Amino acid sequence: MCILCDLEQSNDEMKEDGNEEKEEYKTSDSLHIRCDIKTDFNLSPFLFLKHLSFYECDEMMFLPSLSSLSSLPSLETLEISHCKKLQITSLPNTITTLKLNDFSLSELSFNMPSSLIHLELEIFPNLRVLPSTLSSLKYLTLFKLPKLEELPNNLSSLIEIAIRSLDKITNLPCMPSLKLLNCDLCENISNINFEMFPNLETVRIVELFKLGNIEGLYHLTKLRRLICIGCYIESIDNELPISLKTIFLIELPSLRNLPSFTPLINLNELIIEYCDRLTEMSDLPSSIEKCRIRYCDNLEDVVKGEN
């Protein structure tokens, strides 16, 4: 059960609510709070709360006290979005997911809980550095952090990373457990060393305008999906891992040469569109079930397996 609270009442008023509503508190597992009050919240009625979010709490300066949050033994997810005056000093040790949106902080001065495995930071215009205590993270999303200069070097447990609009990032650290790399609009990344991500299964590269070539994919023996969109790469390694099942190459105006697809005995989906400089391609393996090659001026259109 989820409760949506657009609060305009104090805790005293909340305490006067009827027994039926208190029972509803006790059985709810999600609470979404939007309010214009400064007072602390009494969270003790929410005995089984798993997901707590604050949205547009413009006057709230502090989170509910740590003791109050710690009284929620089932709390797993904390989301805070568009709370302009809020200062975070500490977080409960139970949470596994933290999502923060639209903060003016230049650094995250509070300690990350050791239980945290999923972190999302979106729209931090002044954030320059990430905390070093992220070694337990498995999922990381970073969006619109224009002043962030580098990613930490201790992301050894990370399984998925999605980064978008990180203007100052020039390279990626070693992430040996990484399975999904989603890199979008990071304009100063000019090279990706795929040897540092031996367990990658999905590579999604979108609008990395300084990325000249894609090299070293043959190191990725578990790679299943390769998606490249809106880049100015000129070539892709001729040797691709035979584990590949899906390849998308879309809007690559500088791409002149394609790798050989013939050895890819597991490939079943191939999409190539808007790659005007391509003039030839190898034969396709018999495993192909869906193929779409079009809007490439110098290649013959091929459409197969379309619904």
C-alpha cells in the first residue's frame, strides 16, 4: 500500500487522526511527502515503511531525526527531490537505495550507509567530488553533474552504471564486476579502455562526440549487446566477441568500416541506420533473425524480420 501525503498539518494534528487512518499507516509500505512546513515528522506510525520520499518540501531544512528514521526497521529506499533548503547530515543505516535530485551541494559531506547498494544523483550543478565510501555499490546513476571531475576508483562491486551529461569526466575507472555500461552525452570522454570491464554484457554509448574509435571489444567475452548512437567514431574493432546477440549502429556519420559479422554465430539482431560513409559490409551469419539496414547512402537497404 502507498500513501501520498500533501501535508499542511502539524504533527499534533496528525496525532488526532482516527484509528482507521492509523491502521492504514501501519500497513503502508510507501510514503510520499510533499509539504511546505518546517516541522519534524512523526514517522513512528509507519511500522512497515519500506519506501520514503520527500518532494518539493521547500521549507524543510532537515530530514526527520535519525532516531526517527532508525525506528523504521524495514526502510529500504529514501528519495529526496526538489527540496531546496534541505541539509542532509546523516542517513539511516538500513537503506539500500538513495535517490537525490536537484541539490546545490558542492560535496556530499554526510556518510554513506554501509548498506547502500543503489545510488542515484541527478541535477547537482555544483558537485565536484563523490564520496570515497562507495565500495559496496552495485548500481550507480549520475545525471547532470557538470562539475564532477572524476569517478572514484573503488567501484569494484559495481554491476551497472549509467552516466549522462558529466561534462568534465574524461575517462572511466576500472570496474571489474560491471555488466552494464550506459554512457550518454559525456562530451570529453575520448577513449574507453574495455579491458578494465571484463564482465560487461551490455555497452550503450550515446553522443560521445570526442570518442574516435571503439577498440578492444574482443576482451569482452560475455558481451551480449552493443549499442552506439550519435557518435563520430570512424571505426569499430574488426574482431568482435562471438557472444554478441544484438548490435545497434545508428547515426554514425563518420563510420567508414564495419567489423566482420560473419563469425558472430550468436548474432540475431542487427540494426544499422544513418551511417552515410559506409560502402560495404561482410556477409551476415545464419543466426540473424532481425536485420534492418537503411538510410545509409552507399549501402543497399535490408529489412528482415520486421513485424
